Amino acid sequence: MTAIATTEASLRPSKYLENPGHGDAFTDHLVTARWTAGTGWSAPTLGPLTNLSIHPGMIGLHYAQVVFEGLKAFVQQDGSIAAFRPRDNAARFARSAARLAMPEVPQEMFLRAVEDVVRADADWLHDNPTHTLYLRPLLYASETQLMLRASNEYTFLMMAFLAGGFFGDQVQPVSVHVSREFTRAVPGGTGNVKCAANYGPSLLAQQQAQAAGCQQVVWLDAAEHRFVEEMGGMNLFFVRDGRLVTPALTGTLLPGNTRASLLTIAGLEGYPVAEERITVEEWREGCRSGAITETFACGTAAVVTPVGRVRDGDDWFTIGDGGMGPATARLRQALLDVQHGRRADPGGWLHRIC
Ligand SMILES: Cc1ncc(COP(=O)(O)O)c(C=O)c1O
């Protein structure tokens, strides 16, 4: 593998080299741009990652006029670095902003910010090509004002952290808890965009899942509490009667880029794919009858993670033999191979940066 070009020495603490985990191995740089109603967007600047100084009466802090994204840059087989589907994240970021009455970050500005941070912090990927740079674009209402109205000022930030495995270094099946008490998203709400306000209210259900002996929460639809929608911050797939099925995008699910990528890759791998609604009852009965042989979660952070056991109230059921099934393993490997440039890129998804 050829060396990755670096512009300056990284400040990374050595404790992150072995296992950077997920979410706190922040890199050294930050892109910042500001928008005001009168002047539009300022030219984005790349600077060192620093703390922010904000007024306690900032709109974003009080009324959650805040949206974000999550995407990754991967070391390629030839040693270069590419971001995965950044245009799709830019598009979803723009949709999220529009839903919260915020100005959209132009796609080219978003891409430029991704490129600038990745170039500046590429040397964080030197030591271990399986690590990734997780990029976190953030847009928040930065006007000081406590009248309940849309802000006249916004700040766009692009930061990054070094990421290892979301569920640890090994791929182990996770157990999940069906939340019967709480709902993630309602028709007409914000479930199909990535706004900060979707995540705070999910944490209590996540704590309940852990108290119930599970690692993650599974969300059901708000109207009937029957249809499986998502798992934590991930989309779900089922292998049912030999087909790969993922819950249909009803407007209350986040349309994941990983979900979309897997639908394409699975088709290329010869799996019949379908987007359909699936109830908890069908999931449980399918596992008992053998019609459902695998379930996995997918997302930028989790990649592809098998689901081994499900808890619904006092009832537990096991999927397949509780381990990682063959379709899950194959699709996980195929996705990682595309992301690292080890197999043909089926959709022009890789955006080479340096
Ligand atoms: C609620 C939710 N669902 C699904 C996903 C997976 O989306 P993606 O594959 O684009 O990371 C995410 C992560 O962004 C999420 O927060």
C-alpha cells in the first residue's frame, strides 16, 4: 500500500491507534461557514478543531433547529482515500434543513468541506487501513433569540473522528428490544430526515432496551404499533423465504444510504430484493417457522450487523441459530469491498479525495 500524503503532523493521542471506538477520537480540523438572512453563506474556512463560544440564548439550543449527517471516508486498496456517497449525504442534509425551515448547504460547498477535512486529517488513517474517518456535518440555528421562530443566522460545521467498529472490534450478533412504550417517528413528523430532535427522545427507549438485557431498541410504527420500522440509528433487513426484505420507506423511516447501497449490491449478488412492511408477528412467526432465517441492521456507523435475538415484552425469539447468517456475512463483505475499492463500484459511489 502506498503512503497517504499528509500536510501536517497529526495531534492524535496514541490511545486511539489500537481501538478508536466510535465518537470521541476527534481529528484536528473543522470547516466552518455562516449564513445570515441578509448575506447568505460566507466562504467556508478550514481551521483547527476548537471549542465553540455560544450565547446561552441561541435558538438551536432551545428549539432544536439543528440537523446533522454521518458519512465515512475509507482507505482504498491503492492507499488513496475516498468518501462514500457524499452527494447522497449532501442531498439528505439539504432535505433535513428544508424540513426544519433552515437554509440548504449547497452540494458543492458540502463536498468541498468533506474534501478539506479529509485531506487535512488523512494521516489519522495511516496506521490502520480498516479504520475510517467518520465525518459529521452539522447545521444549527446560531442566532441569539428566544422568540419561537426560525433563526436568521445559521452555522455549518464539518468535523471528523477516527472510527473503529461501532459495536466493538469483532462483528457479534446484537440482541434487540421491541419498544412498545415509545415511538420514534409519526406520520407528518421528522422521521425521514436527520434532525437532532429525533435522537434525544430515543435515548430512554435505548436505556430500557439495555435494562431488558438487549443492546438496541427496535421501533414500531406509531399508528398501529405492529410494523417494524428501524433499529436505533440503523435500518433493518430480513432474509425471508430466500428474499432480502427491508421495511418500505413509509415517511417515518430514515432513508439510509447503506440501505440503498445494499439493495443494489444484493441485487447484483443475485438475491431477490423487496421493500415491504413487516409486522412483529410476522418476524416472530417467521423465525419460529424457519421462513425468516436472518435479520441484520445497517448504517454508516454499524456497516452490517447481525441481529441474533429479539425481546418483545417477556417473549424472546432467536433468529436462525443466533449467529451471523450467510447472506449477512456476504453482503457485509461485499459492502466493505466496495467501500474500500476492492470490488467494482456499482453506482459511482466513491468520491476520491487524496
Ligand atoms: C434513524 C436512522 N436510521 C438509519 C440510519 C442509517 O442511515 P445511513 O445508512 O445513511 O447511515 C441512520 C444513520 O444515519 C439513522 O440515524
